[in-house]
Amino acid sequence: MKILNFWQRRNSAQKDAIKAALLVLFFYLMVLKINLAETLAERLEKFEYLQLDEVPFLLLFIAIALAWFAWHRVTEQTKEIALRMVAEEMNTQLLAENKALTQHVLKVQELERLQLARDLHDDIGQYLLAIRLDASSLTVETDNPEALPARRILSNAGHIQQMTRILMRRLRPAPTNSQNCIDAIHLMIQEWRDQQANITFELHISEQANHFSEQASVAVYRFIQEALTNIAKHAQAKHVSVSLDLVTNTLANHPQLLCLEIKDDGKGLNTHALPYGMGMIGMRERISAVNGEFLVRSNIPQGLIVLAKIPVNPT
């Protein structure tokens, strides 16, 4: 029992060393029993001209050389493993710093969006209103030939003012809680319906997807916004589907995942051709900043599917 406990407490290297020592002892006892040296000397005496009695020494030297070679290789392997471990630790640290930097950049970006929206409203919006008022005063007399340029100014100022309102809506601060995020998504989809009359939008939000963090709320809102912008600019789609659902994954470290899927029937994208455009890269960075997974695949028979999976702490 003591021997068994002693053996179980040994690690793998110690067990191998004990096995090797017992094997050497066994062969040594066998050599003593059969008088191997004397037996070989008698048998090889008639082959003296071949110097066969020197073969054991040759084998000994070969064994020593092989032992040195193996030791040298093991030493180099140990150093290489240590360097790889250091490199992996540095890589892990750099990834953590990169993720923290990405989160900081996204926060700064939200602040810049807010400041731009305020500037558009307070400065450009006020000046455009003043231009429209001045142009309106010049167009009172419709028979005056000088009123035609004023009417063009009024029309252009109205168009710029309308585009400014659209930009301010896109630059509005992202919602920081789940309920406001869901309401903002409905409002955003409605605005896109008004702007893109040739595209039909379908929105599905699961009842379970009603509680996620501030960072996830911002990421989900901006992700949908960027995806819809890409579709409007490049996809030439006729139908867009946005789905937000909460799924359970018992095999992962995060049992609950917030799954966001955006599908279109446009001209698609070569998912194997890298790199993606800046829009796709920005979407991937946003999802990565919240420890999520970003996937892009073709939508059969045509179009594209953009998928994001964000871990959610169970409530």
C-alpha cells in the first residue's frame, strides 16, 4: 500500500526515471548472471582481426553522443517553449489593450457624434433658417424677375436643411439601455422606410431580448445603423430583414447570446475576398469590443447575411 501511494504521488518524469533505473538494474543483473564479457571474449577470439571486441566501446561512444544530442535538442526546445509562452502572454496583453483602446475610441466617437449633432442644430440649422427667411422675403413679388434666383436659393436651402435633419437623426446619441435601444431601433427602421421607399423592411425583435448592457445597447444600435447604410449604398436590395433574439447556448462559457441578424437580397459580397470595406471593419470592431462574434456569409440565392453574437449576463 505504501509503495502504491508512493508511486501515485510521483509525476510523469519521476515515474519514467524510476522505470529507466529498474530496467538498467535488470539488464545489469542479467549480464552478471551470464558473464557477458567473458562469453563475448571467448566467442569473438577467433575474429580478432576484425577487432570486434572494440565494438562495445564504439556503442558506448555512440550512446554518449546520442545522449548529448538529445539533451541539446531538449534544451533548445525548452527555450523555444519559454519564448512562445512569453510571446503568447505579450499577445494576450496587446489584445486586451487593443480591446480597451477600441472601447475608448467608440466612447469618444459617440461624444463626437453628439457634439456634431449639436453643432448642426445650433449653428448650421440656424443659418439655414435665416437664409430661407431672407429668400422668402425676396420671393413675395412673384412677377419680379429677380425672384427666380431667390426661389432657387430657397429650394436649395430647404434641401440642405432636410439633409441636415437626416444627419442629426443619424448622429443622435445611441441608447444606453435595452428598452430605449429597442424603441430607437423601431424608430430607425421607420426612418429608413421613409427614406428608402424602394426597399421593404422587416423587423423581428424577440420578447426575451429585453435586457442587455449599456455597451451592448450602443453596439447593437450602431451595428444596425451601419449595416443599413451599407445596404442602401452598395447592396441594391429590395428586401431587408432585421432580427434580434436571445438564445441559450449550454456548451459555451456564456449561456445566453444576443443574436443580431441582418439579411438582404442584394447583389451580395464575396465573403472570401479580404479585406472588407471600412464599414464592415467598423462593425466587426464594435462587436469585438463587447466580446462578441461577427460573421458574414452569403444569403442563398442572393444577397448577404451579417450576423453578430454578443454574450449577455443572465439576469
